[in-house]
Amino acid sequence: MIELTPQALTQTLNMFVFFAVELTALFLAISYLVGVLQHYIPPAKIPQILSDKQGKGYVIAALLGAITPFCSCSTIPFLKGLLRAKAGFGTMMVFLFASPLLNPIIIGLFFFTFGWQVTLFYFVVAMLVSVVAGFTLEKFGFEKYIKRQAYQAPADRNCGSTCSAGKTVTPWRKIWHATWKDFKSVLPYLIAGIAIGSIIYGFMPSEYIAQVASDNNPWAVPAAAVIGVPLYIRAEAVIPLSAALVAKGMSLGAVMSLIIGSAGASLTEVILLKSIFKPPLVIAFVSVVISMTVVAGYGYGLIF
């Protein structure tokens, strides 16, 4: 099933270099731009904004999620801060769904990898489902399934202004330092994703991928969702992996299902959420993410 030929090796190495250069440049540029946006919308303002329980508050929560580059697991500490700041439950849940899915890194890589039409469709589906899910969960009273201890604030460890005492650092340089630090932290995941994607592109026969995950297989979308949800794959890894699968014949609907499942939820995140939410809310969260994978996967096939 694996093509072990010199030509396959050459294709693998060429794809690895191409992805490594392109995605590194994109990650640094997008992350710096997000840092600039966060400079004007600091995290301290987000709970106040999310306290708006009117219709526009849900949309604002989703848009804020789109400019906060949190993965599914790193959203959890921020979620605790929102709970302690008494942010609106519905808008808070919208933010929880949207933040990892509308991650600007995912959107940026999506655009440069699959084009604007695919990116726009993904963005609209993730935005709409996040808003509808947050609104619905609040209307059905799911706020009662938040554990009481989740509202308890931890000891204050903020070092205040003394952290930067004696140092003169411009905001733009500070943003660049943060960008570079983030890049170094995700570099292993980025390289792993590029390596796996390049190996699939170079060595995996196209016929096999097309057979199990093409548009002709009606089970490709739910299969991708089942594979994606239990995993914890960084966006930096899943995008090059998905690009390689598409190049081998995997349908874009199945790719969307895989990306939403792996970015929107993971086994690690579900375990972390159990420390904050009671079982009914955890089940509702996972159900929303799985529903989103199905809507996006089959919806793309119907529209395009």
C-alpha cells in the first residue's frame, strides 16, 4: 500500500520544504497581526464585552473568538476567567466554540491552502453553528450545569507593573517577542504535521485515499469526524496534513469534518471541561462540535 520509490522520496522532500517555508512565513505574519489586534482589544476587556446578552453579543463573542488564537485546550483557562468575571453564559459558550474553530491561524492557513471559497464556507458554518448553539444552550437553561467551584477565583499571582520594571520595550517589539515565543512553542507540532503530510503526499497511493475518503463515499464525513474529535491536533499540524490528503483525493467535505473535529474538541479538552461542567453540558458541547462537523462536511458537498 506504500510506494517506496526514489520518485516518492523526492516528492516527499520537496513537499516538506515547500510546506515548511510557506507555513512558517504565514504563521509568523498572521500571529503578529493577531498580536496587534489584541493590543487594541486586551483580554481584560473581553469579559465586559461578553456580558452583553442581546443578539449582537453572540455575534461579537464569535468575532472575538476569531481574533483570539486559542486551541481547544488553551481556551479552558480563559473560560475560567470568563466564568469568574460573570460573563454571559450564552455568549461565553459561543466564545468557547468559536475560539479554536475560528482561530486566525486556521483561517489564514485555510485561505492560502484551499482558497477563499472553502475558507469562507468554513468560517460561515463555524460562526453560525457557534452562535446558534450558544443561544440555544442558554435558552434551555444549561447554565445550571456549571460546577460551583468553577466560579471561585484562584490566588492572585499577577506581578503587576514590576514585571517590566527597568525595561523599555515598545509594544511592537513586545508583540514580536510574543509571536516568536508562540512560534517556538508550536514548531514541533508544525514540523510533525508537515512531516506526516509530506509522507502521505509522497508515499500514500492516491487510489487508496480516493477510495476511502472521496466524494463517492457517503461515510467519509462521519468517519473523519469520528477520527478527528478524539484527537488533539494543532491547526499548524492539521492543515498541512489535510492539504496532503486533498492532494491524494480526499474530499474537502471530509477534510472540513476532520479539521472541525480535531480543532473544536479533543479528548484532552473534554477531560478539562469535566472539571468545570457537569456531564449534561459536556455532552452538549461534544454534540455541538460533532453536529458542526456533519453540517460542514455534507453542506460543502451539497453547495459545491
